[in-house]
Amino acid sequence: MSDPHGGAIPDLAEAFAGQNGGLCGAAAPGALWLSTGLHTGNVGFAVEVHDAEPALDPVWEDVVEVSFHPLSERALLMQWAGEATWDLGLARTGYRVRYCARGMDEGRRLDSRVSGEPQADSYLLQFWPAPPRADRVVRQTSREAAHSHRYARGLPAAPTPEERAETARLARQAEQRAAEERRHPGGVQRPPGSEG
């Protein structure tokens, strides 16, 4: 899931950096990375937006929660590689997000699903307004979820907003230096006798 005004889509390590759970990556501002058991093909998927925390249905085998704040008024659910998108209609406020999964091991075993084959895994993404707090694993029963959680727990913590700002400042500074060097490829010429 991505906020089109939030910048680049994070890679896997950036999305899950410093998290406890490995199914819904929320470490990069304005983006959520949603993992599935199936590698290729369509999964069952539903999105719900609530006014308050919904009850947890026991049908879901693997459940995680994260915090999310859209960076603009237009947050999109995006299929891998941007093949299709759906506007979620989220307000620009803080949310708690619950990502629920069923059939992840079967999806991983199947690996690929072509049109017409039975659905192996399904997912539910729920949003409700809430202040930010640490991610958590609510329920874990599948081997695939356990593997994903181990991966996330092995990653270093995500950079703080201050560290991100400093990295961006240094990148802008380097771009300005490079542009200046392109404008003056031989460097700045000093008049004769001005050395020292």
C-alpha cells in the first residue's frame, strides 16, 4: 500500500526495519508493505475502514497490527509492480492497521495461482483512527508468518525522522556540488597571484 505523494516505495528491508512483525511493513513513512503466502497470482483481499477498533474474528490464523499515517489525502492499495490501484479514501490522520491472513502456508506451497484455480490464501486489512504505537504480532499460527517475523526481527531499526532529514539534506548538498562541478568542469579558476 502506498501514498503516491509519500515518495519512493520502500524495499523489503526498509519497510520492515526494526519491526517485531513481518507481515505488514510500516517502518517507512507513508507506506505499508503487505506480505502474502502466494508469490504470483491473485489472493482474496478485503479492506475495511472503521470508526473504532473492530472485534478480531477468530477465523484469521495470522494477525499483526501497525500504525500508519498517510502523507496525503490519497492513499492507494497497489498491486505488485503497480498493475492495479484502488483509492482507500483514508483521511490524513493517524491509524491503527490490522492485517489478517488465512492460508499463508497453502499459498506458499502453491507459489503461483492462475485464473480459475481455487483460492489458497486470503487477507483482510482494517483501519481505524488511533495514536501511534509499536507494531505487534496478535496471532501467529503459520510457518510462513513465523518465517516473516524472524526476518523482520533480524533487521536494524528504521532511521528516525531526524536521521531521514539529515540524509536528505546531505543528498541535496551532494547534488548541488555535482551540478556546480558540471557547470565548472575545471573547477573555479583563481586569478594569477591570488594563491595563499
